[in-house]
Amino acid sequence: MRGAVLYAAAAVLLAGGTAWWLLAAPDDTRPAGQIDEWQRTAERLLPDTDMQQDRSTLTLDAGAEQSVSTELPSGEYSVSLICVGGPGSTVRVSLDATGFGGVGDSGLGLTCEQERSPESFPLRLTDEFRMTVSAGEDSPVIFRYSVVRIS
């Protein structure tokens, strides 16, 4: 009798743990085919060129953050940014303060849900390009950037 009670309790715990694990699993809101389409759109809106010193395409889940760091010679650069995502999607881009010669950076917010032109701005670098990209909570996004030296 004790063995039956012990086995029944173990079965109930196992069933409860399995149900909890299935219900607590993160919701995969990343639309598989949509991500590939967003990446093609970002690459079309901000294509590769021979003059780029650095460039990359990042796939960020909703709420994710990623840092980018590249050593570049000191000088003047143009940075271009684009993001593509679902409804309500946004990113926040922050540059390391040393890229501004010690001036603080409040960051740049981008809306990603509608097709638009890339955002571009000049930047003086001392030795390294450092950037942090944070996706909003509403949707995964494709973020693409390009760094070109200004002659």
C-alpha cells in the first residue's frame, strides 16, 4: 500500500511538473518566414558598398540587447542605421561616449514597423566603434548598420 501511494504521488508531481514546464515555456513570437523577408528588406534599404569600414545585420528578439565593437582608425565616419520589424517594433541605439570625444550619448530611437530610409549621421572616432542596440518589447527586429569613412 505504501508503494502505491508513493508511486501515485510521484506520478502527480511528474504530471504537474510537465504541465508547468509546457505552460512556462517562452512564447516563440518570431515569425519564421517573416524574419527572412525583413532581412532582405534591410539589406535592400542599406546595401553593402566597397567603401564600408564595418557593417553587420543583427537579428534581435523582442526585448533583446546586443553590443557591437570594431576597431577603426581615428577619423570622421558616417554611420547609417536601419531596422525592420513587426507592428510596434522599435530599437534604441546608444554609442559609446568616447566616439563623441567625451560627450555623452542619449541614444537614438528608431521605429522599425514601416519601410523607411536609413538614418545617417557623422561621427568622429578615436580608435573604436562601440554601439549597443536594444530591441523594444513588441516584436523581434532585423537591425542593420554600416560605417563609412568620410574622406
